[in-house]
Amino acid sequence: MGRTVTLDGNEATVVGVVESSGLMGGMGGDSVNIYMPATTVALRFASSNMGYMQIYGLAKDGVDIDQLTEQTKTVVARIMRIPTEQIDQNLSVVSAQSSIDQLSSFMSAFQVLAGSVAGVSLLVGGIGIMNMMLTNVTERIREIGLRRALGATRRDVTAQFLAESIAITVLGGLIGTLIGYLLSLGAAGLVSGIAGGMSIAPAVSVQSIGLAVGICIAVGVIFGYYPARRAAKLDPVEALRHQ
């Protein structure tokens, strides 16, 4: 308070200090916001490259944001004496709601893209599980015949191979979840270091882990059912004779 600072060759006296505002605060840790009357800026900094001006406003609860945005644009254009045909070139009114809507639209598109990639990955992984289980059945034909000869039913054999298939997919899902968390943790640390002063931490919910495990179980059941049924339908006598 009371100190003199030099701004582009012009001296100015500090008459007040405001608290940091998330709405108008700078992105970097070294940013400083300086407020002074618009007339002072126009007179003392007319030769500087300071032709860009921002005005922040707060809307009341329950107000139609889109309508308020258009009204604000009209009023500001009249105050600034901007001709109608030059409003779009010289004036831009943006609401936080529009930014949120754009971000939501981007995130929705990203989720669809990520879901498509994940779906293809699940299909390829499921086919790999099925091929591996078919190979497993072929290598264990004598074991299957022995179990059937000792009293195991087709349902028992089916349940055994389905359980093995589900165990493989769930284990893979848990390993993938751990790797994904570690990668997101590393990415968050990298972004935090680049953005200086911004702290970002990955958030993993129990629901997302449960969903991942559920999808893994579904993949194990769907792609492991055919090999399990094939093993259950083997003739016990022919299976015992297999070399």
C-alpha cells in the first residue's frame, strides 16, 4: 500500500490490494493482476499494445445464460459505440456455461472414441482367451476323460474350464487397472510440473474397478463358454484312449 510501481514507463501508486480470485487469477504462480480505471489506461497507455480488454460479470441464479449473453453483447456494443456490422469482429461475449458445454461435448466424444478402442481390445483379447482355452482343452483330453470316468458330470467340467477362463481375465483386468493407475499417476505428475503451481492427482473410484472386474468376468464367460462346452462333450472312453 502506498508504494510506487513503474508500468511501461508510467508510474502508478498502489492504493489497494485484493485477495486472489479463482475467476480472474493468473494461471502461473508469478502472475500479477493490476487494476486501474479504464480512462487512466486509455490516457497513459495509449501508445502501448493494450488494445485488448476483458470485463467479467456474474449472473444471478435462475437467469437464462444464453439470453443474458446476447443482451450483454448488445449493451456493451452500444456503450463502446461499435457499429452493428463490426460487433462480431470487435466484441466477444463468452459464458462459463458455454465453456462447460464445449468441454462436456469434447469429453463425450472422447469417451465414445475410448469406448470403441476398448471394445476392439476386448474383442481381440476375448478371441485370444478362447484360442488359449481351446488349446488347453486339447492338451488335457486324458485328464478330462479321467475326471469323467471318476464321476464328474458335464456341468462339472464346464464349470471348471469357465472358472479357469474367468480367473485369467480377472487377473489380466487387475494387472491392467494397476498399470493404468501408475500411468495416470505419472501423467498427473508430469502435467503438474509443466503447469507450475497446479496440483493434479488421478482419481480411481471403487465403482470403476468393480465395472472393470465385471467386464472381465463377462469376457471370460462369453469367450470361455465354447471351449468349456467342447471339453464337457468329450466322450470319456475316447478321451482316456487319447495319446
